[in-house]
Amino acid sequence: MSETSSGKSVTLHDVAREAGVSLITASRALSNPGLVSAKTIARVQEAVAATGYIPNLLAGGLKSRRSLTVAALVPNIAVAQFIPTVKALTDALDTAGYQLILGQTGYDHAREEALLGTMISRRPDGIVVTGLVHAQTSRDLLRRSGIPVVETWDLSDRPVDMAVGFSHLKVGSAVAGYFLGKGWRRFGIATGDDHRAAVRREGFVSTLGHDVPTVRVPSPSSLGLGRQALRELLAQDPRIEAVFCSSDQLAQGVMEEARARGMRVPQDLAICGFGDADFAADMAPALTTVQIDGAAIGQLAADLVLTRCRGETVSTPVVDVGFRIVERGST
């Protein structure tokens, strides 16, 4: 409900009267439009605009046991690699009549735990988390809640409920193999301090069979932190031939610092990023990176949640979207 200028609440009855339809027809036009004609929907929507009616979604949710909302947690919405996932998730849910509520964890496990507790208490119809839920108390709470949960941008053989992502360990291993195939032998790693970046480093080092100079910077990464990382890497080993960066933003900074030092990319220093940000292909030289289909992750996560919301069984609760190394001028 909403209020008129005189303070009187506008109800669905007022909308039905304005549209010249029955109360039940007005209700169906707003909550289940598939049951009425397009002409009737248009009349009801015009009546809503004329009266200023605002539906009480909470009341409808209590009756149907549906809130028509899905909660999502991301480390930081400003991180370029997560934007396609959030957009695809939002679009897919909107098409189905659901709204996305977004929370930012700031790469902080304690904050993630607190946000999950708050979201569960609000009883959304689904929860989508970037990465794996780490706190066992949160995992237990999510399972007891019965809310469909999709962990994304990572994989586990024991997800809380469902998962859509890829192996960060395999990413690191693949980049190490790619570097070795180029004939390089002196490497450096510029990495954020988050868990997923650490796992990629683990895969890289395991494939090499020995440790390499590493600089860890606070997440989220930035161009400035990338410049700082290369300065510190070169202080550890001035003869580094190639650098693996945990994000394209870090790689951009590494390239800028190399350029400022008069180093040629890739002749003096090869650089590989992660995420295939929208600017990666337009850098000079264009940035070699690990491409993840973030939009597919968002769409698949939405599909899993919506399938469960319809009361249907999910045939494949864990989906590996894979990854690929996109070779460009920086290597």
C-alpha cells in the first residue's frame, strides 16, 4: 500500500476500481501476469501509475513463503572480474521476477560470517556467495536454513549446497606450464592476499617444484599496488623473466612500472594477469590473462537457485565452467 496526498492509504481495491477489473484480476496482473491478457496487464499497470499504488511485497511473501529476493555476497563490487557475474545474475533473476540484494565482504571472513547471518534471518529465496563459505558455523547455519545456496568462483567436492566455478589450483598450474613452455626459468608472483589468489600461487609453485619470489599486496588490488609489487620483486631478483599476477589490475600496474624503468614487455619482462578485465585486450601491449566466463557463472547460479525455488531437483549441483589462457602481446 501507499498513501494519497490526503494521507489515505492506496490499496489494491483502488487499483482494481481505477482499471475497471475485479480485485482478483488486478492481483493476478501484478503477481502472476501469465494468467491474464496483455491488455489487462496494461490497464492495471496504468491504474498503478495513476493511483501511486506500491505493492506490499512482504505481505505477499508471507502468504506464499517467498520473498522474491536472492542475496549475493561479493568481496568488492569494484573488482572488474566480478561485474559480469553480478550483471548476469541480476538480469536472470529479474526476468524471473526476483530482485538481487548485494552485500560486500571486503575479503574479510568475519564480515562474511556476519553478513550471512543477517541474510539468513531475512529469509531470502536463495543465497549466492563469491568463493567458498569458510566458517563452519556459517556452513552449518546455511544447511539448517534450507535456503538454496550457490558458492561461485571456486569449486569444492563438499559444497554447502551447490557450486559454480573452477579450480584455482589448476589455474596456477596451467600458467606455470605455459611459462615453462616459453622457455622462461626465472619467475615472480604478484598476488593479492585473499584465499583464492593464494591457491593459484600454490598451483603455480607445485608445478614448478620450487618456490619463487612473491609479493603479497592487500586485496582488492590496484594499479598502484602492481607497481609496488614489481619494485619489490625486482629487489628480490633483478633477473626475473616473467611475472604471474593474481589480477589484471595488478598486471596493469606491473606493466606500468616496467615501462617506467625502461623495460620492454615482453622482451625484458613477460606478464600474465587473471580475469580478462575489459581493459586487458586494449593495453599496449595487450595483456595475456586467464579468462573466466563470469557471465556464465552468474547465469548458472541463477538457474540453480530458480530451479530449487520451483521445487525441482537440481541434476548437476556442482558445475565446473573451466578457464583458458588468452595469449596476447605481453607474453
